[in-house]
Amino acid sequence: MNIQKMPSSSAQDRNVSVWFQKIQNGEIKLPRFQRHQAWDKNRICSLLDTVIQNLPLGVTLILNVDEEPFVSRYLETAPQTNMRVTEHLLDGQQRLTSLWRSLHNNYQWEKYFLYLSKYDQDYEEENEDKVNIFRKNRWHNKKGWKMPLWADSPKDTFSRGLIPLEIFRPGDISEEIDNWVNEATAPNKPDPNSDNYEAELFKWMEGKNKLMNEIRDVRETITHFNLPYLSLPVSTSKDTALQVFINMNTNSKPLSQYDIIRAEIEGVAKKSLDDLEQHLRRNYPNVENYERVSYLILATSALLQDKLPNQRGMWDMNKEVMVNNWGKMESGLEKMAEFLEGEGVFDRQRLPTNAVLAVIAALFNYLPKNVDEKGTFNQLIKKYLWTAFFTDRYENSAATHAYNDFMALKKVIIGTLKKDGKPFTENDVPIFNKEKYAIAGVDELTKVGWPKRENIRGRAIMAVFYKLGAIDFADGLRLNRTQLQKGKRHYHHIFPDSIIKHLKELGVEPYLALNCALISDKTNLNISNKEPLRYLKERYEWVEEDVVNTRLRSHLIPIKELANGGYENLSEEKKDKKLIKDYNAFIKKRAFYVETAIKQLIQGKEISANQIIKEAEEKFLELEIESQTT
């Protein structure tokens, strides 16, 4: 792994006047993926109070740039100079934008002031001078005037003890300050005809100079206020800068890579990713049953450009090409959803691994037109799907492995030739390497935990039953998406845990995938010492034997092993011993059934419960005979 060496990250000083000069010149811009200003008015006031009191603020983060790595935009209301950009502001947008806008008085619906209580003609507290930031909301009246009118009048604001913040902004604005002070203090200027005119004039001039000095002192504080920053060097890679930005982003709703790519698309391709996504959701609603649509869009689009379906690959995609490929990506996702439903996988809660989704969706863009070739294609995709479910190929480095499998499968499908002139075959697809990625066998299957937890193998075992239809014990309906969405199916123990859970200390684990069936709920009856099959018959009111067999077989439940009973008249010790033996026999036989089904599925074949059970029983019998003769 290449580790990028970064310089030490000690903060550097930079005062507000320098920040403002860079903003004014257009030297500093924001990566477009950053959200627009989001601070509320109270937070802006708090920031401004901190500045005028010269208290410390947190550091900002910039990326030094020669050529801009990201689509960018100017800070809100900053001059669009089109000058050379030298810095991208990765963190600190809210602080700088709030300072820039409040000190330039360009918020549309509010205006910020410095409040000095000693100039407030209506202030009633004695011996207490208050200094703080004051905000006034603005609005337009029916005549179109911006209200309240006094907020733009120097004499009316000053009489309230208010000085507009734009008077304190850095820069050469001495004339603007003089004009404001003259207008603000004009009502107090003495009448030349007054008997004490000279004394009153001297007092007025003294007060005016005092106000000018106070404005100067606050301006000095703001101008030289230190807003320190950390900087990333020009050599910083795009993905490193993005990762640093995401790590430092502390909003209540941090930006995702989807937010970032959305902004890049809107900046480069001039298309709204939100509009495109909504189109996909409306036209292909089943897609989002399997994963977040935003992830599927990015992962599939990345593969269509031969990029890794991970964060780096998604960032590195050509965004114009992504938009141009949108129809292909949508079509692929639609076919992926149809394919998974046909394989009995209906939603993300039942999906063993999401690593297969983008691979299958992208591969459907290479679906042949010839009928025979379509059949071969579908068989190959089935092999891939079920092999992914029953190997550890996607347990680690899933995105990298998915990419390599995709690239190899694509070469097989489109008939790419190797250097020796021979075509790529399934033997060249990494996931099909059985020596490196062994298919789960009976021993592994018997140890797989409860499928409701997020484990690939547990969900994969259950997927076999869904593929077979998994008939509900109560109503006799085959499993479908509607039942799942309405919450009509639940994970249940076939050997009830209330019968065997007390044997856990003896090594019995009731929470195994092979002891699970996804069926509708029914009120539990008194279990007592009943054998599981008898308990299920009473619970689900089965009468006819063929009903019993059909419903159990659709879940690959071994009926003979389930029917072992005779616990009623046994001592506790003998009953426990028999329960352990019967339970283990049940789990082993069901594992044998599932393994038989897996062997068919990873060859891309269709399966039926009766065929699987018949084949498994014959093989099981052969092994029993072999074990008895050796």
C-alpha cells in the first residue's frame, strides 16, 4: 500500500483582513460538494460575539492548489473575479461566509449590528455598559420598502445604541465611516445660535471623536482577529483531500460521497443527479429493495467505466460519462432486480452480500441478443451469484474482489481473447477458483448461526429455501416480496428453542440457520415434551399427510429426523440425551440437503425440493453404507 507522506499539521495564523483579501481577489474557492451556508442566525451572532471579544475560534482547513482538483464555486456573495485560484477551503466555510456576509451587510432578510448600551437612549440600567451583537430581521412591506426603515438610518440606529457591522469591515473605508458617524451624530450637533455654542460644540466633537475611536478599536480587533488554518500541500491527492474533508466534517448530517459526486455532476455535466435518481425510483421501484439507490447508482456506474465500485473508484469516475451511461445503468439495475427476484432473493434483509449487486447490474449491459447465448449468459450469472453466497470471496476486500470478478466475467461474456489467442473462460474468473475459494460443505453449514443476524452464510442458507418457494406452514402460500413487506413472515425455530435451549451448556446451539424457517407467526401452543413434528402439526393444524410433506420439503426439512419423538415417559437425563441425538441428526441431514442444492445452484441449474431431497437421501445412504463397511 502506498502511504502518502504529509507535512506536519501545525496551525498557521491568518487574520480576517487577509482572508477577506483572498476572498475579494477570488483566490480562495469552495469545492462544489460543500453544502451552502447552513448556520442559523443565533449561531452567526455567537460567532460575531466571539470575534469582537477576541476569543479563539477553531482552525480551518485549506488545500493548496495549482490546478483545481474539484469543481468549485465562490463563497456566497463573494466577487466572481475569475482570477487564478490558489486555495480550496475544505473546512471553515460557515465561519468565513458568516463573517464575510455580516460585515458586508448582504444578508437579504437580516442585518447585524454592534450594540453599545451607553449610546442607547432608552437603556435604563445604570453603571453597566453592554457590548454585544444584535440582529434585526428585515422584510418588504406592500410598497416594496425594506422594513424596518430605521435599520438603514444612521441617526435612528445610533439612537438605539446600534452600529451596523459593515462599518467595521477590513479595508480602506474611512470615507464611509466618516459619513456614517456624521449622519449618526448630526441630531446632537449644537445650534450655532446657542448661548453655550462653543462649549457644546467642544463636547459634541469630543463625543464624536470618542465614537470614532471606539469604531477604530473594534475594527482593529476584527481586522486582526486570528482565524488559524491547517493546509494540505499541492501534492495532496484528490481522494486524500476528500477523505480529510469527510473526517473533519462535523455537521449533524455529514456529507456522503454521493453528496460530493452529486455536486460534481451538476458542475460538470449540468444535470441534476437528484432528478435522475427520482426517475430511476419511479420507473424501477424494485431496485431499492436491495440496497440504497445512491450506492447502487455509484457502484454500477463505476464498474461501467471499469472503475472499482468503492469510494475511490466512484470519485475517479468521469462524471460526464456517468450521465451519458445513465440509461445503461438504469437498465442494468432493473434487470438485476428482476434476476434476484427470480432467484428467490427479495430484499436486502435476505441478501447474503451486496457485493454482487453492481457486478450483476453492470454485466447485464453485455447481455447477448442471441437466444442461446442469452441462456449461457443467465447460467453464468447464476453460477456467479450462488458461488458468491457460499464462498468467503466477499468476506474481505469485497469491492476489489467484485471488480476483479466483474472484469473477468465481462471478458468471458464478450469473448475477449488472451495474448495466446484463446478466449477467456470461467476458469479465468477468480471467484470460480474452488481451490482458493472452497464451497461451503456440510461441516461448515452445521455451524452457521442465526440468519437474522448479518452473516453471509446464514442468509445464503435461507436463500436456498426461498429459491425453492418456502411454502408457509399456515396458509400454504409460497414466499414472495409482498409477504415480506407486510411483515407476514418471521424467523422461527423448527426444533423449538424452548425444548432445547437448556442444553446449551452441553454444546447444543438452538440458534442455527439450519434450525430456522421463515414462516408466518402463530400463537404458541403448550410444547411440553412433544416431538417437534407433532408440535408443528398441532400449531399449524395440519391434517393431510401430503400437506405436511409439501410444506416441510419446500424448506428442505428432513421429515424423518423431525418426527423422532418419544420423550414423554423418559427421565430428564435420558430425554436430554435423546434430544441431543435427534437434534444433531436433524441438523446434519438438513445440511446434507442444503449442500446438495448448493452443488446444483453453483452450476447455474434450476432445482426442485423433491429432486434435491431424493438425490441427497440416495447419497446419504451410500455414505452410511460406506461408513459401516470400513
